[in-house]
Amino acid sequence: MSGQPQVWQEPAVGGIADPAIFNLSGIEQIRAWDRGLVPAPPIARLTGIRISAAGEGTCSFTMPVHGWLVSPTGTYPIGVLAVFADPPLGCAIQTTLPAATPYTTAEMSITALRPVTPSSGTMVGNGTVIHAGRRMALSDVAILDAGGRLVAHGTSRCMTLPRLETLPPVDRLQPVAEPDDARDPWRREPAGAVVPQEVWESSDGLAICRGLIDGSLPRPPIEHLTGLRLTESAPGEATYILPASGWLTSPTGYVEGGMVALVADAAAQTAILTTAPAGTAVASVDLKVNFLRPCLPDGRDLIARGKVVHQGRSVVIAGSEVLNGDGKRVALATGSALLQPGRPAALD
């Protein structure tokens, strides 16, 4: 990677919400972004995710489909779709909450319907509340490409946390001076490269994984942006790391749940890839993640270990776990994929 930019090692740009914002109701917290009272968090500056609309029980976001987030196949993995799905899923629920009421995501599921590539234009994620109870809320999200086609669908289960009793005064809230948008990493020319199709045709999945590890194959742009990296592979197994850098921070100051889902998905789907013969595309189908504890952006590596738990002729299922820098589990995940002989790796 000599000479290649490593965005995740740069000082993060963006900020977290002032706790005084919790004096407002959930919908007013969302609308405070439009009034400039809440800074764009680092995760938004990194990826280009932006809020576009909000109402009672609904929230929409957009994200440009740029080249920084592609995997070795040249497509967006389900984990990236989870990164994008997380804000509309959570914020739709947030719009229903009273003042001083925080929440946390307990579970997220994503189903992919069609490949997403940099030619897909800007994606739109429309989140809607399905159920809002006193302690638990459910939401779903439809992710559309620039042509209005459904590319993925997701659901989430969030838990309402105890009411905050002590908050700074609301009059402390002031308009935030945002850094220049030109500093946003997603606007730059991507570093890295995808694995050429001729390599996919001549090498099985395990050989490709080993080439990504030893550097004989190019490492994809998503690695240079986030630090996500494959470190180990064996038949039916894969291990990834993701540095918990400041760039992954959500408005709450924790690593965004979608980023935890990203590394969980990478380990599960790559474990599946190790089972694929040469000339066989791996079409990721779904991802389910249970979040067990919050993760701080402390700079230490999140470690995700994936293992195949079922291998059929065309359907392969894998599980993964994500550990924080203290070796504690932060998430458990399950993903599945279809093996499609004769299809290009990018499924185009």
C-alpha cells in the first residue's frame, strides 16, 4: 500500500451532538440538523450520507454511490448497505420519541435485491416506523437507486433507554460552523483497485483471499477509506479487522452500528467466498446483526471472525462475531449468499 492514501489514519472531520439537544423531542432533534444546530458526524463526512427529509415516524437519507466503498468485486457489499440503512432506520424511530429519551439499535437485517455499483448514482433510504412501544420500536427501510429501483430492504429493532434526568440547558445550543465540504474524503479520487475479472475466472475464492492478504492482488478502495482489512483465511473461514477510528463516529459519539455490521458482513461473506470455485460469482443475499454492546471510537481494532455453518450446492450460510479491543463481543451476525457459476464477479 506504499504511496496509497489511508483516509482512516487522518484526523476525523465532523462532530457529535451537544447533549443539550436531548431537551428537544425526537422530531425536533432531527429538524435541528436543518437549523444548523447539530454538526454532521464524521461518518457522514466520510461517506456522504445526508438527511433529506423527516416527518412523524419517517426519515429519509441520501448517499452518493462513489468508488470508495466498493469491495474487491467492484460492487457495494451488504455491509455498506447496512451503513447507509442504519441512519433512516434509527432516525425514523427517533422522530417518535419524547424529549430526554435516548435509544439504541438492538438488531438490524438487510436483504439485497440487486447489485450496487458506482454507476448506480445517488441512493435514497426511506425509513418508516412499524411499531413504537414504550420500550421497543421497529422500523423498516427501502433503499432505492437513482432510477427509483429497490436495491435493498432492511428492518431494525431498537430499544428505548432510561430517560435522561440531567441535561445541559437548551439555550446552550448554538449554530455549528461546519468544516469545508471539500475536506470530505468521499469527494476525492478513490485509491486502490478491484480484482480483475480474469483473476476471478482463473482462481478459486480461497486463492483470491490469500492474494488479498499477501498483497499479490490489489486491495480495494474500501480498505483505504476505512481500514477494513482481511487478515486470515482458510476453507470456510475468514477474519477481518476494522480500526475503530474517529471517522466511524455517529452523532452520539459511538461507532455507528452500521460500521459494526460492515466488518461482521465482511467476515461472513468472505468465509463464504473461500468455498467458491473459480469462475463462480458470490451473490450476497442477506445479513442479520444482533448488537450486544456499544463500541467507542478508541482507535483499536474491531476483529470479526466468520465461519461457514451450512454449505449447499448453491446456498451458503455463514456466521460471524465481532470483538472490541478488550476482546468482548459487540455483535453477532449471520449472512447468506448464492454461488452462481459462470457469472462475472460484479454480477453485471
